[in-house]
Amino acid sequence: MPGGDGRLNHDLLPGEKGPQDACGVFGVWAPGEEVAKLSYFGLYALQHRGQESAGIATSDGSKILIYKDMGLVSQVFNEASLSTLLGHLAVGHTRYSTTGSSSWQNAQPTLGRTAAGTVALGHNGNLTNTAELLELVRERYPKVDGELARGNTTDTAVITALLTGDLDHSLEATAMEVLPRLRGAFCLVFMDETTLYAARDPQGVRPLVLGRLERGWVVASETAALDIVGASFVREVEPGELIIIDEDGLRTQRFAEVKRAGCVFEYVYLARPDTTIAGRGVHEARVEMGRQLAAEYPVEADLVIPTPESGTPAAIGYAQASGIPFGQGLVKNTYVGRTFIQPSETIRQRGIKLKLNPLKAVIKGKRLIVVDDSIVRGNTQRALVSMLREAGAAEVHVRISSPPITWPCFYGIDFASRAELIATGLGVDEVRQAIGADSLGYLSEDGMIAATEQPRESLCTACFTGVYPIKLPETQHLGKNLLERDFSTSDGCDPGPDAEFESVLTPEPERATVLIEHGQVPFGDPGRPE
């Protein structure tokens, strides 16, 4: 479904799912401020990172209140619900599911008990050693309760359970013991009744930033969320860092050494264009990708047009570098948002025009260069090329501002399966033929990395190269759908309960039988990253 900012290029066809963002997290400690409203607007700015559910937890220093539901931020909250969330600190979350089904039970923030009170937690990313961590939960806390007992099937619920701790440890001390055990991508915002915490994995796969309010502090997935609440950017939360904010101010602890591997796809597509990551503006990076693309794959044409909206910066760059005029050849429905109404068959046959329509007067007789950020299955590009030809385009040359996507992501992005990725089985010219374009050019890996202005060794390019910077466990513990049962009635959007959770939490001796039923062997040590 389209994100909250109306980006449509990967969701133009009914039922066609493109790359799905991970999640957005937001935290604020600000006595005297309306922290629930600050969180609402922060999450509103992060809506593009997840459109399935949203939630906010607040504390007044003695108790935590939480409100969450399925839907967009603007659908979940209103003035009445926000007015009940009182306090001086809050954590918020907007979700796209990468582990655990899209259900109310899995909405965040999660709640859990600690030795001294309660913890509320929001998570952006995806762990790779969930099975190992589940074993640790079962070993430490044999009487499973909390979110796990209530049907939560996410890796976030496992982290929350591990933060239970004991009477001899504060939440901060427990976090310093738990965080080094987590593998994969994680940006966490969590709190107890009095303190706000934020943590980022040692690789810094997903962005997380720290901002300053006149009367407090903010942590958020992207700098755009700081802007909307009037917070000034202070710095990024460092990889391997735990930040603690309470009435005594801000302090930090390091739980792991830095091994930077920031996600390059944040620059290509995921992050908002008005966000800055590692000192590089995302919009500027995408414009430069377009310039690089023009240098690598020039072609004679009359007009450069983007696929709205994430293709626009790269199209601007391509036009600047090539000297070919930039134009708006496609008009999107401004009011398209996430819809729960399925189109009728008549409308479905119109396909792409439900959300995008060509400007025939601009397109007719022109040789077009159409710029997009990536190709997933190729169905959208095929429909788009066909539509442009129907509108009278003389030629259609497709340019993609990233390399071919050929590998899955295990760190918090939900691509199509590797078998569904068109570039996995086809060469560039075969993809060109499949989408019906006159020519096709992908940006090189070198060109993409140069545009980010980041050192190659500081970036994760696994979805393009298959080189994973965080060591992965054995095959039976991999895959975005590993923790889901495949129901024959599922439409692919609501996968249902988590098979691996059921396996791990099943008491002995039934557990071995359940594992075999799921085609698994009893869990060994899936290995740890170097």
C-alpha cells in the first residue's frame, strides 16, 4: 500500500507490493510539554516507514499509559485519545511487519514488566538471532507471560521479555546485559516510569538521531521527525550506544564497538528526501544518483520524467547532467492514501491509472527517459511503459537509480522473495524486453555509493551484492516468513501466528515433535557475528 507521503512508484498496481520500509520510532523526554502530541506529529513525519499500526506510550513518573491500534497514525489517534496520554516522557511507533504478522497483538510499543516497574518499547529493524534469544527467555523466565503469552509473535516482544531483569539490576543495567546479545538491525526507544532510553545496533544499519527541545530531548528514526516537532538536531545515536535521559540529564553507555554498515537503500528509497543520514542529505544523494546515471547510461531523448514520487530527485539529476529537459509527464492522484477498499474488476483492469495518469499533451510524440529508483518484480514498470506508449510516446527509455536488486534483506526491509525479484533470473536486456522498454540502464554500485558520500566499507549493500555485514544463522533460521504459519486462506497480508515461536515455547517433550512438523531441527547455536 502507498506510504503516508503518497509515494506510489512501487504500489501502482492492485496487489503489487514493493519494498516495504521497516518501522519508525520516536521518543521524547520533556517536562511541561504535551509529549503525546509531540509523539503524534513525530510519528506522522515517520509514516512512510510503516503503515500497518501505530502506538504511543506515556508516563507521568508513576504509571505508564499506552494507546495503539491498527491503521495509519491519523486513523489511530484523535484529540480525545491523545488527551488521555498524560506525562512528561513518551515513546511512539509506526509499524510495518518484518517479523510477526500484521495484527493488533503485534502493534507497538510493547509492554513488559521489570523488577522495579514497567517497560514500554518500540523497535525499528529485524533481529537475526531471534531463535537463540527465545531460548534465553525460556531459560530465564520459564513461566512465559507478558506480550509473548498474549500472542505477540515479534522479535520486539522477545527483547521486551529479556528486559524483565531481577531485583538486583536496574533497567539500565539489564539493558547493558541484554543489548550485546542482540544480532541484526535494531534501533530501540524504550522507557520505564521515569527514564527514556535509546539504543542502536553496532552496525548502525537503520538511522536514529538525537534532538534537543527547549525543555527536553527527542530521539527519532529520521531528522525529518525532529523538524516537525521543532527540535534541533544534536547528533546521530552512535552504533553500539545506549542513551539514557532522566531528570539528571543525558548520559550514554557503550555496549559494543562500532562496526558501521548503514543501509544504502535508505538513501535510494526508504528515507524521506528531507532527511539527513550520516551528514548526507537524502535528496542531494538521490539527485547525484541521477547525475551518475546520466553519465553511465546516456541516450538521445526529448524529455526526462520521473515515476512519482521517489523517482523525482534522480530524474532532476539526470536532466541536469544530460541537458535534456525535465518534465512532469505523469500525474498522481493527490489524495491517494492507504485504501482498504478493493477496486472492482472494471477498475482493476485500468490497473496503474487508478493512481497515476499520463499527461498526453506532454508525452505524445516524445522520446522519453523515465527515471525510477528500483525495479522489484517488473510488473509496475511493464504497465507504466505500456501506458506511456498508449499515450503516444515515441520511445520509452527506462533508467533506474540503483543496481539490480537480487538478494533478500534480513535487516528490516521486506522485499519480494528472491524468486520473485525480476533481476535474479534475468539479465539487463532480458529485463528490458520483459518491461517493453526501448532501453534500460541501472546505476552501478560504484555510482550509487559515490552519491552517498559514505565510505564503501561503512555501508550495507547486501540487497544488491549478497554480501551480508552481519553474520546470518543457519538457513532454517532465515527468511522473513520463518516465524509465520502459511494459511491457505491468507492473502499474503496477514500471515498469522508465528510457527517458530510456537516451537520454542512448546514444553518438552512435545517441542521436538513440533519442530519436526515445521521442518526444523532442534535449535543449535546459530552463530555470532564476527
